[in-house]
Amino acid sequence: MAGMTSSSRPLLNRRLAEFGTTIFAEMSALAVRTGSINLGQGFPDTDGPEEIREVAVRALRDGRGNQYPPGPGIPELRTAVAEHQLRRYGLSYDPDTEVLVTAGATEAIAAALLALLEPGDEVIALEPYYDSYAACIAMAGGKRVPVTLRPHQEGAGFRLDLDELRDAVTPRTRLLLLNTPHNPTGTVLTRPELAEIARLAVEHDLLVVTDEVYEHLVYDDAEHIPLATFPGMRERTVSISSAGKTFSFTGWKVGWVTADAPLVAAVRTAKQYLTYVSAGPFQYAIAEALRLPDAYFDTFRADLRRKRDLLGDGLRAAGFKVYQPQGTYFITTDIASSGEKDAYAFCRALPERCGVVAVPNSVFYDDPEAGRSQVRFAFCKRDDILHEAASRLRSLAN
């Protein structure tokens, strides 16, 4: 039998038994197999700034980073990360002891949870959540406790129920795992919401790990405010971000952690036994990218906001209810408004029906029924691709 040894002992340990192939790999493979437009996995179809790519090329040619870089990351990048945090948010970090470079944000999250959790510790995470969260909590021996973001009554997006968050905290709660701007819903937590989260964390002596990879991708009146800026939070918050989403180089896998020195030391202890080091030449390039002028970030954000509206209009024309995202580059829709019922079945059939691939949000909930009719589409694509995808999706309404 598949997955069994000759002694019939399962190959996969019980902590990971519920996890199979990630939905992103499954749907991207489906897009390749069917030749469909891939609006499922969140990667852009154009590269980032040419001048930043050239920094990486020069680093390769000059022999910088072709061998093992320093374990915590090259000094140039750690300094650039610290400068970025100070310039953008007023957060001061020592680049030598309070910044750690990782193989993307995913490794940073895994290392943080492995370092900070004891078996049986409860971790509160905002649901629907990025699928690696559940797997990383399981690998660390923790117990995940979902707090569900729910559609706003006015249909503008999803919001956090603070009462539900308060009720989720128990004596066994060790850590809050937050993602804002939030994938997949596009929710950006507000200042009052973050202030209450900070109050709860201080009151109950909780650690917080914040996934802020979409920090520069916020739209309209939304504002990204790091939780570490709130009173009492710097010393208990592990802030995580990465270069992939901000600079459109997702394949480089350059991420980082900023936190109080004892927290960084703990995360580094776990991280050194995962990848040890990674992305040597690319670290030099991202150090330069973080120093790009504000005009780069403003233009990039405005372009994505326009793409959001372009695809959103197409999805509405296809008969779907659209939850307007405040951040990220994903749009969540409710397909029930068009007569569909099951998001997973819908996404499996969509390539054959109209040549488009999307991701069912139901896989991001502990109870798939909670997101049974929700589907996520990525809008970080070229305009011509978005126009074609919208045209194909409109055929569903005919």
C-alpha cells in the first residue's frame, strides 16, 4: 500500500499526516497541464527592477555570495533591513543582534515556531490562513486555535471579531500568529484592532509572530502598522517580511526576522539547522532594493491597485460576489452568488470550463465548510493576461 513500509508502519509522522501536497503546487501543476492562465499561485509574471537584478548579476560575477554567506545574513542586508524598519516605521533594531536573514518568510515562520513552542502549546492564528502555518505549528508540536475572519456585513471585505479573539485565549496559549495584510482575504488590521491585540498579548504574556510580507501592498485608505510599534510589543514580537512580494523576485527566497535580541537568538538557533544559509548573491541585491526611493514603492502599489480593480470588475461581470481586498495581491470571491456550491470542485473544473486556474479558500480553514464557496484569484499579472482571464471568466455567466 502506498505510504507504508514492509512492516505496515506509516512513513509520515502523525503530526503531518493531515497534510498532503500544497494546494499551490496542485493548482499550478493543473495550470501547466491544461495550458490555463494561472491566477492561483501568488507570483508575478514579470520580473522586478532591472537595476536590482543587475546587482545580483554583479555579485555572482564578482564572487560575492557564491560560497556560504554569514549565518545571520550578510551585514549589508541586515543593515538595510534595520534602516528600512527605522525609516518606514520608527522601529530601531541592531543589525548585528536583532536582524536575521532567512530563506524567505516561510522559513522564518517555521524557525520561529520551532524555536518558541513547546509540545502542546496553543497558537492562535487568523483563519483562513496560509497553508504553511498549520503545517509549521504541527511540526513544532503546537495546537492551532483558529479565529475566523468573517465577511463584513456591508460586503466590503473581511474583519476580525475581537471578542472571539479574546475568548480564544486560554492558559495554554503561548503565541499569536498574525498575518496582516492578510492572505487570502486581503484584510489589513486597523490601528484599533492592533491596539487591542497588543493589549491582550501584554495582559496574557503572549509572544506574537507577525507575517508582514505584504507590508507595501496596501490600497485605498488602508495602512500597514507593525504590531511591534505598540506599547509593550517590541520585546514580545517576532516581525517577519521578505523581498519576493515587494520586489517581484519570488524565486530568490530572501526573507528576514526583526525582533528583540533574545527572540532573534532563539529563532536563529532553529534556523541554522534548517537551511543554515541561502541566497548569497541575492542578499546583496535585496540590500540595494530596500534602499530604493519611495517613488518605487508608491508606483508599485498604484499599479497593483489598478490591476486589482481590473480583475475585480471581470469577476463581478462573471457573476461572483467580490470581497474588495485592502492589501496583498489576491481577491476572494463568493461563487455561491453565481449558483456554484463547492469551491474545490469549482477550481478543479475551471481550467476545462474556461482555461483559468484559481485556488479554493476552503483548504485554508480548519472546517472546510466555513469557506466552502470562497475562491481566491491572484491579480499580480500582466494587464493583457488579466484582460484575457476576465474575458474567459465572463463566459461562465453566459
